[in-house]
Amino acid sequence: MQKKQTKPLYIRNANEVITLKDSSSTPLKKEKMNDLKVIHNGSVWIENGIIQAVSSDHELTQKYEDRIQEAEVIDATGKVVMPGLVDPHTHLVYAGSREAEFHMRLNGATYMEIMNSGGGIHATTSKTRAATEEQLYEESKNRLNKFLLHGVTTVEAKSGYGLDWETERKQLTVAKKLHEDHPMDIVSTFMGAHAIPQAYKNNPDIFVSKIINEMLPKVAADHLAEFNDVFCEEGVFTPEQSKRVLLAGKEFGLIPKIHADEIVSYGGAELAAEVGAISADHLLKASDQGIQMMAEKGVIAVLLPGTAFFLMTEAANGRKMIDAGVPVALSTDCNPGSSPTCSLPFIMNLASMHMGLTVEEAITAATINAAHAINRGKEIGSLEVGKKGDIVILDIPNYKQLNYHYGMNHTDTVIKNGIIVVKAGSLCQ
């Protein structure tokens, strides 16, 4: 069971407090993604797990003068305080690893060649089907701990390594239990349409009907997920099949998400706009028309630079999307085949180096916009009165060093709901 805050927490005198204030109603777009609303020599007061005040240390010291002695005080002198990072696209719950495929890619094999040979998603599906709930829980908990150590306080977790109801249910059940047990918040997505099982390779529409008529009703009835995702890609699910799955999910109250235009331009971005998806993810090959439609409909682009980096392909054009007015978020895409990482700070660095994002845009994309991509923008993603006390303290003097020192973890302290869960770079017991 998650702990509850028992006394106020006073974070004092940070070099910089990145607030992203007044950003909770809608995701940030265009030039607004560069406005971090930084307070120098800033402080934060948290009580009952909720932020009560964010201002200069001088102002808060005066405001809480009579109560400082009852608070737990963190001296953040010389450090950066910012919202806890949010990862809006992970495949958290799975069994096994696929390092052999990495060597295959180094020798020239493509993603789809590996998948069509029985590797890829199918390989992880086999291991996940064979795993017990207990095994999946422990492996996924270990990954969550790594996320936490890198300053991530909320993650989205997809199913999709079952491709049958029993295993999909098992993944979603584990994610739900981790949400209850672990300090981090886990937001669940059903992704039964992650691949076509080998048994349905010649009859994919039958599998689509199975998802719609058998799986989706059970997901909704047992309240196992908030979102419904589909891999719309050539050789996987067509735009027409994807539309059927996403619209059916809406009938059961599941918000659409979509893996779109990752390998070829396939109309996924356009479909996201058409069905009212909260986000379209990947988008390496998204068309100009699709990007414009997303901008018009307010669909968030969840970009995954780590996947392109690991698959050794060109990254999505984040600069073009931001300039077109698409709100952009960032994610690790944590999964065993194409992005085996839990380091969202490294992803932020890649976004600046390979997608054209400024340091400020990368921070916005990994906080408030990422929160909106999982329908949590009113609760987390910025440091504002009334939001959850989810905070990361970085052992750097200014936020620009976060992307400057690539591949390094600057996380000193992580606070979740007002409780210190990482201290001096180590998990609290």
C-alpha cells in the first residue's frame, strides 16, 4: 500500500524551480513550450500530498514562519527543482529480453524481418504467456524502480504481449496491482491490437473481431484500462482495421491512442485525428497532411527518439510538428525489442539532438504535455497549487545542464505525493 504524507514538506531555496505554471488546462504548443516559468531561489510547500505554495524562498519563509518547525525540510541550495517526469508510452509489463535481436540488427536485419521470422513482438508474447503473474510483477517492479531513480513519477503501461485474452488480462492485472503497491502511478492501456498472432496470420479480420467482441467488453467490465491502443502499420493492422478497434473501444469508454506511421507513411496520423485520439505515437513517417490534421484536432504527438536511436533509423521530425502547432510529448517507449531503457532524461537529450527540440521544449514534453497525453494534465506535470506533490530534485545548478550532460542521471531526490521516495540517488525503504 502506498504511504501517505504525515507532515508538511518544505523544499527550500533551489537555484531554479521549474513550475510550468498556468499550463494545466491544455497541452502547450508552439512558443509556449519554451516558457518554463522558472523561479530563482524558489521553494515549494507540500501538505497532505498536495502542493500548497510555490514561490520565492523569502515569500514562503514569511508565509509559513510559524509552521516551518513542524515540516520536513529539504535544502535544495544549488539544485534544480522540477515536476516529476511523466512517461506516457511504455510496454512496462513483459517477460524476458531480446538482446539477440540487437545483434541481428547490427548485422543488417530490419525490424519487420525480425518480426516476420518469429522474433519481435511474437518472441516477447511467447515469454509473457509462459510467465506467472508473480514473475511479471517482480520484473515490472524492477523496471519501475529504475524509472523512479531517473525522476519519473508516473508511467503509462500497455498490454499487448498476450494477443490472447488470458495473457492480456494478466498484464493488465499486474499493472493494476503495481499501481496499488508501488510509489509510482501507473496508467493502463489495453493494446490487444499489438500484432497479428501467427494463428490468424491469414485471417487478420477474425482476430480484429475477437478483440472487438471478446476482449474489449471484458477490459471495460473489469475496469482494467483507461485507454485503447492499436499498432496501425503496414504488415500489422490496416487503417480500416485500426479504426474498427478504436471506435469499438470508444463505445466501451476507452480513450483512443494509436501507434502511427512508424515504419511507412500509412495514414495513422490522419486516423488519430479522425477518431479523436488523445495521442498518436511514433510518427517517424507521418505525412504533412496528417501532422496538420493532428494540429487542428489537438492530438498530442508522443515522440519516441529512443526507439529510432536503438533501431538505428532517422527520428521523427519533432521540430516540424511543434512549428505546425502539434503539442509534443516524449516517452521512452520502454520495451524489450526496440527501446530497452528506463531513462527518460536520456530520451530528452535525444529529442534535442535528433528531433530539433530545444532544452525547454524537451522538459515541457516530458512533464506537462506528457501528463496531458495520459489525461492527467490537471493533476500532475507542473508545480502549481492544488496539484500532486510529484517533484524531482536534480543535482545540477541550472536546467540547461540536464540535456548537456547526456547519458548521466542527475536525479538526487524524488518526491511522490509529498513523500520522499528517492534520497541521495537511492531508493528509500
